[in-house]
Amino acid sequence: MEFYHNPIMLKEVLEGLNINPSGIYLDCTLGGAGHSEEILKRLNARGLLIGIDKDDDAIAYSSQRLKGYKNKLIVKADFKDVKRVLDEHNIGSIDGALIDLGISSHQIDDGERGFSFLREGRLDMRMDKTQELSAYEVVNYYPEDRLVKILYEYGEESFAKAIVRKIVEQRKVKPIETTLELKDIIESALPKKVIYKSGGASKKTFQAIRIEVNGELDRLDSTLEYLISKLKSGGRLAVLSFHSLEDRIVKRVFKTESTDCLCPSGVPICVCGHKKSIRLINKKPIIASAEEVKQNPRSAPAKLRVVEKI
């Protein structure tokens, strides 16, 4: 299946990054290279684009798509390992970075990847197909209490206990092997009105399992802090998030790093010594235009936050 991905809020991301033609830029979640190619078009011969992704399909497709550009470096890695990537390539500071925390259209639409509750496929959900942990192991072998916690915390699923109870009942009979099997089990645990009202009653559970499988929230805060530390003065970091859990982390880190003093409100004199290192380009998140949402409904939940190094 051909790899494809519609870059979300392309115009807004490029404006947010405020590209320096001679700068060094990171696309920490390369995907189908939609954002990366537009960044490369704005770089001169002295500029450099480093694209990072842990999905082999993304690396293969993007390498082919960007083969005409010499000033690029494509690396297979998790974006949370960006420090290692920069160290290995002797990159001291950068002019900008983009993190797109969304799952790609290719990953959703390829049933064999096991991400979607709308397509038949083996329970997988691994962005890096070489890792051992998949959705199959999470669903069939995690203890009941751990599964409930994952659905509550990562899916914000209010019916977590009922859903997990059904999962545990079924896996005692036989392993749950496919996406549609899991979807049917989830819906069997929900009130009919919830299924009809939401239209995607399995969405929260699938999201929670995907986050667990890929460790999507692990070290996100420390990675953001590291990228901020590597920005040159005037350099920018842009982050696209797609659900409230991600956005809360991004918002918290950006708020902390754009604030001078972090002492409790009752302390008369600052004793923490914290100094702000960034300024917020947009105080409220940028959302996709009505036209973009119409053309690409998957852009609807996206929120873009951009900061600039002082």
C-alpha cells in the first residue's frame, strides 16, 4: 500500500516556523514528508533538514519522495531520542523543529497495521514494527486493573471497567486477535445510546491501547524541554497535538518555559531562580480552518502551538 499523509495545517506550520533559508530544521515526526518537503523548498544550499521517524514505511516513502534534495538527513529513530540523533551528527543548535503527534493516514487506512476499528486486521498498532510489544499483547495479557487504568488515563473512557470486564471474559475463551473482534467486544459493553450517539464508540479504547503500545506520552515533556534548549535565539518550535492528553503536556511545558518565576504565589521574593527561555507565538492554540476540516476531516482535532527562543 502506498504511503500517504496529508500534512495538517501546512500553511500555519510554515508561518509558525518562520523559516531561515540557511537554518537547520528538525522534522521530528517525518511521516509522508509533507511538511518536510515544504521546509526543504524554503532552504538554500547552506540549510539542512533532518527528518526523524520510527516507522519503516515512512522512512522508505520519504527517502524516495525527497531524493531530489541534497540538504537533508533522514534517520530512523523515535523523536524522543532526538538528543542521540543530534549528538551522532554533531549538531550543536537548531533554527527550528516540528513535532506532529498525530497518527498518519497511511497507518490508519492500512488494515494490516491494526490501528483502525473500521478495518479488519491483526491487533498490532506498532509504529515501529520491530518492537516486541503490540496491541495483541496489551489486550490479551495485561492484568485487568492495568487495562482499566490505561483506558481511563489514555482514553479518558468512562466505561473503562465495563469494557475491560468484557475483554477479560472473552480472552479466557480464546485470544482476541483482530481489530473488529475488539470493536465488537467494546460495543457489547456499552449502552446502545452511546454507540449510536458517538458513531465511533471504540475510538477512546483504541486510542488508549495505541498510546500504551507506542509509549506516545513517555518523555514528551523532557523532549520538548530538550528541543527548546537546542534552539538558537529566534528559533522556533511548533507542535501539533491531536488529543487533550498531549496538548496538556505541551501547554504545561510551554507555560513553564515562558515564565520567569515558578515560586508559589505566597513567596514574597523569588528563590527558584527560574528564567523564561521562550515566548509564546500564539497564546491560544491554532486550529484548522473550516475549509481544511472539510477537505481533511482528520485535521479537526488538531491544535498547533508555537514558541520562539528568546
